[in-house]
Amino acid sequence: MTNLPSQTDKKLGLLIDLDICVGCHGCVTSCKEWNSTDDMLPLSDFDSYGDSPDGIFLNRVHGYEINDGMTAQTVHFPRSCLHCEQPECVSVCPTGASYKRQEDGIVLVNPETCIGCKLCSWACPYGAREYDHNQGIMKKCTLCVDRIYNEELAEEDRKPACVLACPTSARLFGDFSDPHSEVSILSQERGGVALMESLDYKPVNRYLPPRKKQLSDKCENTSEQYSYGSKNRSSDAILDNFFSWLDKKLS
Amino acid sequence: MNPAYSVILFTVLSGVGYGLLAVLGLSCLFSLNAVSALMNISVLLISLILITAGLVSSTSHLGRPERAWRALSQWRTSWLSREGVLAVLTYVPALLLVLIWGIEFVPEISVLWAELFKDEIQNYISVIGGVAGLFAIATVFCTGQIYASLRTIPAWHYSLTTPIYCVLSITSGLLLWILLCALFGYDINQIITLITICMLEASLILKWVYWRYVDSTEFGVTKADAIGFETQTQVLNLEPANQTKNYLMREMGYHVARKHALKLRRYAAFAGFIMPALFLLLVFVNPGYALVFSFGAIISLLFGLMVERWLFFAEAKHIVTLYY
């Protein structure tokens, strides 16, 4: 049913710490592995060993350079379904294959009823859904619904595969509707951000912004300590200019 | 957005078909269809063939066409589902009309039929035709709403998107109606010709306003907003998430045509709206050659509409491209 639940009992989601994510893509591969094995339909790959390999990923890590005018820094940005409270991907679905669970707020696609019209992927501003040409259906993050309630797993393993795989613990899993949960507290303390809030999809997942880099006096002193020493600087500069002139002439 | 040829073909062909059905419905409603049963049933069948061809073409872009029937279930929330439901519903009055007009070709039954219903038959045709026309336009309205309701694509999320779909559909239907009138040797109603010319020029103006809107529209969010930083922060791509193109980049990041957009808009405007209007003026002044001129008009219009529809997709930018 594509009618959205007016309220969900829980708001399960991920808290992603951009301050410590190192962009190792460990979450990407462990997600792909878990969601392609056992009872799951594989996340198809195409032309795996060819010139332009392509495949379905439910989680992708982008690398950006952020410049706020003062400092520039690298940010690794993992992107997956945010399990929005107002997911238009669900309400546009003509078959009811896309749905949001009332018990925990997870947004899922029923692979048995999806017709592969791709409209849900058009309706998502976050690029959370990818179309599987092999199976003719849409794929998306399930928040590892087959792990988190799986009683055959040890309790500490009942977390999404991406969370377990993260070597720096940049990904945390929990219930955002519970103000005392680890994710809620951390998000509160560190100013967790919802992406593109103005679009009003009300994402559940939060991102912790990287801590601001300080341009302190200490930094400037350090840079001076490591410079060649001020005396030789002008002669170095002349030499540098000479070599760069020579380089230009020769090349 | 990637212009899927099946969807372009569907929206243009079924748009013409639904437009023709709407014109037929209107003529039934106001009892203007004082033409032969042969022409009535031909117009009806041609519109149904166009509609069906469009619908079949649109299911070919589904990953699982055999499950297409499931799309009729979510009409409470989904415009795509509503479009499907109305498309199916439209067949009901349309096929009833096929039955009513078809009976006239079977002499034995038609006598019995005439005795049973006597003078009421025209009333039934008015009502059923009116309903068919209404459903036809409502289907096109839903098609427009599928696009207009997507907030992720500002070029489509616009008050004129749906009206343009409806106007283009009715205009192309009127033009095809004129061609069929000429084909069956009927005099072409000069008022209908004039109305069609006006509709063509109204389409041109609407599209011009739409294109101006597309040129001025922005996402309203920045690359920094997309990754949770302050709006004004400068964000540069450093390491792509994947080396080759993925589904999102192919489906949403289509930008092959953008540099040719201006030229293609001129083609669409000229072939779609200006040429057909000139052809119709020729029909107006020289009804003797109505068939030739209206045929030229419809061919030109179809070409123009294909280009227009292709641009509608190719020029639309999706918010997800901010990540790439």
C-alpha cells in the first residue's frame, strides 16, 4: 500500500559521521555482499570485466572538496536511502510494491510486485534507488531488515552490514524516535544534519558535519618552523624562478 | 532526464488518440456528429488504435511488463496508477460506441435495434460519447500530473506542465479530425479549422512560456545542501563514487541535447505549431485541396511533437545530479 503510515512506531536509521569517514568504501562492498547472497536477489553487475563495468549499489561513497572560504578539506560522503518520513518514492508507486513499514519506518520494495517503471527513482532527490536491468525491478537499501531482526545472529551482529563493516565506526544504527538512543544523543550533541531539508521529504538518517578546522596561530608557527629558514628564502625563490623559466623554454 | 523512446512514442501517439476521442466525444455530446456511421466508427477505431499502440509502447519500458496490471491498484496516491485506471476505463464507453455504430452495418439487428430504442439512440450516443471524451482528457491530465508532481525535477514541477499536455492532445486530435473529415469527403467546418489554428498558436505561446520558465528555473538547493553543508559552501567533485556511468547518471544525468536545445526548440515550434497552422490556412482558403493540406499539417505536427517531447525529457534536470 503506497498510503504512508501517519506515524511509525520507530524511526530506524543511520547516523553517518563525516568527520571520521575515511572513504574506504568498506560499507559499499559489505552492503553489496550481504544484499547479494543468501535469500536475496543479487545486485546485478554488468560488463564486470569489460571496458565499462557497471553494477547496482545500494550505498555509494563520494569524495568532495569542501571550501568555506577559509579552509579547504576533503569530505567522504556515503550516500544511501535516508528512509524518509515523507518518501515520495513510495507515494508515486503505481503497484504498491514500494512501501514504508509502520513498525520501524523502513522503506522497502517488494521484488515480487515491482513492475520496474522507474518512477520511484525519479521521485527520489537523494538517488537512493537503482534499477536492476537483469531482474527488471528497482533495488534500494533495506537497512538490512534481514539482519537487524535475525535471531539466528548474535545480538551484536543484528545491525546493518555497512555499520558492522565500518573500520572507523563512522556509521551508527539506531532509533531516531527514541531521544535516549545513541544516535539521537550524538545527533543532538554534534548538530546532526538532515539532507536538503527544504524539500520536505523529512529524511530520518542524519549526517554529523566534520569539525571545523581551526586556522590558529599555532598552525602558522608550525608552518614557519618547517620552512627552510627565512635567510635563504630569497635566493631559493630566484632559483625556483630560474628553473621554472628553464623548464618552460625546454619543453 | 533520459528521453526513453518508448515513453516519447507513448505520450505523443496516445496523446493524439485521446485528443481525437475527446473531439469525437464533444461532437457526440453536442450532436455535431451528423456524419455517417462509417466515419464515426472509423474515427473511433483510429483513436483506439493510436491509444492502444501508445499504451503497448509504454509497457515496453517496464522492467516487468507482465505485471503491468498491478499498476491499477494505487490510484489513491499515484498519478501513474490513476492514468492506468482511466486508460482502462476509457475503453468502456469507447467500445460501447463501437457496438452502437457497428450494429448499423448488420441490417437484421439494426432494424430490431431501431425499434427497441427508437429516437433515444441519439441521447445514448451523446451521453456515452461525452463520457468517453471526458475519460480521454482525464487520462491525458493524469499523464501530465505524473511529471508535474515530481518535485525532484523543477522543469516539470510547474503549473503549465499538465495544461500543455492537455492542449497539445486536443489540438492534435482536432487536426486529425480535420484530416479524417477530408478523407471521408465531408466539407470541413470552417469554424473548426479556425479553432484549430487558434489552438495551435495557443500551444506555441504555452510552449514559449514553458521554455522561458525552464531557462530560468533552478533547483532551489545547492550541492552543499545535498551533502548537508551550509548552502553557500563551495563543493568540488574530488573522487567519484564510481568510475563509469551508473544507472542514476544515465537516467537522470542525460545532457546530450542541451547544447542543441535552442535549435531543437525552433524545429519543434516551426514543425509543431507554425507549419500546421499555415497548412490549415491553406485549407481555409482552398477547401478543394483540404486532404493534401491537412495531411501535410498532421505529418508536420507529429514531427514537431516528437521533438517537443524529446526536449521535455532531455532538458529536464534532476536534483540528484547535484551529487555527480
